[in-house]
Amino acid sequence: MTRVAVLAGGVGAARFLDGLVRVVPPSDVTAIVNVGDDMEWAGLHISPDLDTITYTLSDLVNPETGWGLRGESRRTLDRLSELGGPDWFMIGDLDLATHLYRTHRLSAGDTLSDITRDLTARLGLECVITPVTDDRLRTVVCADAGELAFQDYFVRRRASDAVHSLRFDGAESAQPAPFVRDALASADAIVIAPSNPFLSIDPLLSVSGVRELVRSSKHKVAAVSPIIGGQAVKGPAADILQSLGHDVSALGVARIYAELANVFILDQEDASLAPAIETETGMRVVVMPTLMIDVDAKMALASGTLKAVLDAA
Amino acid sequence: MTRVAVLAGGVGAARFLDGLVRVVPPSDVTAIVNVGDDMEWAGLHISPDLDTITYTLSDLVNPETGWGLRGESRRTLDRLSELGGPDWFMIGDLDLATHLYRTHRLSAGDTLSDITRDLTARLGLECVITPVTDDRLRTVVCADAGELAFQDYFVRRRASDAVHSLRFDGAESAQPAPFVRDALASADAIVIAPSNPFLSIDPLLSVSGVRELVRSSKHKVAAVSPIIGGQAVKGPAADILQSLGHDVSALGVARIYAELANVFILDQEDASLAPAIETETGMRVVVMPTLMIDVDAKMALASGTLKAVLDAA
């Protein structure tokens, strides 16, 4: 039995988890998911990262985008647009049901982690998917245009603003959700998924005690680089590395994770960076293909990562 | 120019208004609409009576039901049901857009009357449709099962509980929406639509000053009976008349409106009740067909009602 806890953002983490639950029993996996991207939209509570992971693991995800649902339609959104309502955030008719369900239960006083547990159980998932916190946590992007709510920056403005800094509203008082501490403490391996270090992983770590728990478990932590050949596989990670003054490379990412991880998973394309990363960060670097182009690639990355961290521990 | 203000509930009022705007210029018509039926559903603010009237007047209504939209689908609701969410209140995919639009703007601090004005303008309506109040007002049904929220009684439990009494939560502090006082004061005719006297009209009258304004305008007020041959055309009005100890007849309704109206519009089927109503209530009774089976019938009822109240004034 190898219990694995994964610090997870959206699409990259979802794909990694999709491989992981095929190489270890799903019930041994806990995904601890970012909620800094959550938003209120027309009265509904939307949790994009929780949904991306849930949809991916239940094989409902739209494979073209990596988020949203397969066979989705936009009848409501098109009508909302005709009425002059907010239409910049794509919400399909099926996806909407998830947000209505979640909001309905939140209004009834249930916690986001309880709701997520019931939703994932209803979809037949055996792994644990939990928000990092049941408390309010919101990523705020500071840019030339001022402070932007995360989805405003990410979707409405298409992540085109240079990011000067980030803050996580609510982090000072947010407590970990019920299973988070236990999952980290009892894990045989903790994986920092190939997610955006600033937008996905940092908000997770900002929740009370989480960074400390990961740091004190460093011997069993692997981080998977989301940067390949100086570029992000998806999203604005490279731009943010640059605008925040980091090296736009896997080395730049490795420096960020040096205090937290024992093992760094580097894409084969970046193999030449391995010595520098080992020397500079003290992490053990393991080189492998990290591009998750199909199920086999996802499984190979998950098992390779697990093996690396268990070997090094 | 004949300015008409209509105290309006849902389907019956919507049909009356649909006739009215064809016999006087729509811009001379103000519908003052019940919001006691409003509800919060999964975080969304739903205003069933405002929507029924708006959809009817913009020719979008489902003619089979008298509420909801034509060509509606239930993709989101079916999915919500699969997820184990609340599915007893029928909300179609197109209808949902209205609730999202309204809730989005309410969250932004706009008033229900402003939102309704913009929605109706967007749909090309020239009449004024206004909630009776922008404040919170909720009809609560007291039955054997305890206190029931209105839609719980009406939809979920199919109006099957005997109603012991009704109260209107928020009525003590609710103020009329901006155009309500003016519309009533400046109207040449005020019509109490053929709506449920207890569930639709009473909550309207419970808003601060509205009952007094109508009463003091009694000389220009006509009430249209929603009861024909001892039965409600639609909904539980007859059952409620009975359970609250009223006569289950147009006479029972006439007694309720005696203090407010000068003219009572009685269906031809109930013509024999006219003398008793005139004697007992002092209202002038005008007999005509009141069943709004088609556009011609709606127009005839609207023009007949207007003529009766203007003649009597």
C-alpha cells in the first residue's frame, strides 16, 4: 500500500492524477486541490480546479480543452448573453448543474469538502478529492490594471496582464479541510503536481500549516516540473516566472520548490539542466518524459514519479 | 390616454395584461407584481410572477402551461437530478438564464425593479412591469405540516395542504418600489387582476401603504373574479377560500374586495350571483365572459373591465 497525496491545481494536475489512479489503487490517492481560483458567478459558487479534476477522473471531461464536460452545450449561456448578462466565463448547460448542486448545498450550510466528497462518490470515484480548505480563499492578481480577481485576470483578460505580485485573500485565517493534514502526514509520497507554482500551488501552501507540513515531510516529496523547454505546457506559468523575476525554465521552478521537495521530476527535453538543479537546490533530479499526451504517458509519469520519491526517501 | 395600473399575480394576471396592452397603448400600462412567491433556489433569485408576466407579454411563454418558456429544454435540470440535487422546481435551460441575469445584477447591488425594467426593455416591452417592492417579501403558508415556504407548498407539495393562514414575511418593513405609488395615484383605472386573492393580491396589499392607496382610490378600482362557477380557473384559490372559511364562490371573493373596489367583474356563468354581490358589497357588478381562452377573449375582458370602471367612476 502506497498512500499518495497530490497538491493539485487544474488541468495538469488532473492529467497526472488520471495516470496515478491507474498505477495505485484509487482509494490510496488524495488530491488536495486549490480553491484560490474559485469564484462567485451570478450567485453560484464555481470551483474550477475541483471540477476539472473530478470531471477528468470520472472520464467526463472534454478532451479538447482539458476542462469542462464532453458533449457540452451552451443554451443557457447563449440566452444569458442575449439578455445582456455576463457571458465571458464559459459555463455549459451540464457544467451548470454542478455549480447549482454545490451552491444549493453550500446555502444549506454544508462544507465544500463534504459536497465534493458526495459529488465524487456519486460519479463513482474512489480516490479522495478535497479542497485544501473549506474556508474562503481567493487568489488576487496585482497588475498594472490594479488588483484583479483571479478569473477576471485568467479568463476575462486572457492572462494577458503582467503579474506584479499575487496575494491570497483569506489565507491568513483559512484552515485546512478535514482530511488535508492527515493525508499529508500519513502519505508515503507527496507529489506537487505539474501545475502553476504561483497560481495553483502557492495558494494551497498559503493555508495555515500546509507549507510547514509539506516542508517537514520533504523526504517524501516530489515536484513535477510544469515547464518544459522554457515553456509552460498550458497557461501563463512561463509569463509569470518572467514577470516575477524568476528564471523562465525548469531551474526557475526547481528553485521555488527547493525548500519543499526532495525529488524534482524534469522533462527529458531539459535533461541538460539536471546538474545545475541538483547542485543549486540539493534535490535529486529524475529525468523522464513529462508530457502527458495519452493514458500511457500519464501512467508512466505517475509511476516514475512515485518510484523516484520512494527510492529517494 | 387611459393610464391603467394592474395588481398582478401570475398566469391569470399575465393573460389579462396580454389583452390590456392590445386595447390601450402598452406605455400606459403598469403591472404591479407580487413577489411573495419569489424564492432562492441554489443561490439564484427566482421571481415566478414577474417572469410569467414578462414571458407572456413578450410572446415567449409556453402556451401549454401559461408559465415558463416556449421551446424550453431541461438539460441542466436533468443533470442536476442525476447529481442528487433539487429537481422538484422546474427550471428550463432558457429560463435559467433569466434567473442568472437577475441574480448577477442583484449581487452587484441593483434593485429588482431596475433589473426588471432592463429585462423587459431588452425584450421589447413598452409597458411598465414592476415588483410591488424591492424589499424582501415572502409568502409563508401555515398548514398542518407547519409553516411552509410558498413554493414548497405550491410546487413541491402541489398545493395539497389545507391552508390555515398566511403571512407575508418582510411585509412590516417592505416599501413600495419606486413607480408603485405614482402608478396607483396617477392611474385612471386600477384593476385587481383575476389572480389568487390570498396568494397573489394579499401580499401586494401588505406592502406599506399599498392597501391604503388602493382603498382611497376605490372609485377607480375594478376587481376581476378569479372564481367561475365556484371553481378557480387555475390553482388553489377555491381550496383556500374554503379552508379559510370563505364562501367558495365569486361572492366569497367579492366580499374580500368590497373595501377596495368599486366594480366587480363577474363571469356570465355566475350572473345569478350579481344581485347578492351588489346588495352585500355595494360594488357595481358587471357580468361578462371572463375565461381568457384566446386573444379575442383577453381583449374583450380587458376593454370590458376598463369601460366598466371608467363608467362607474
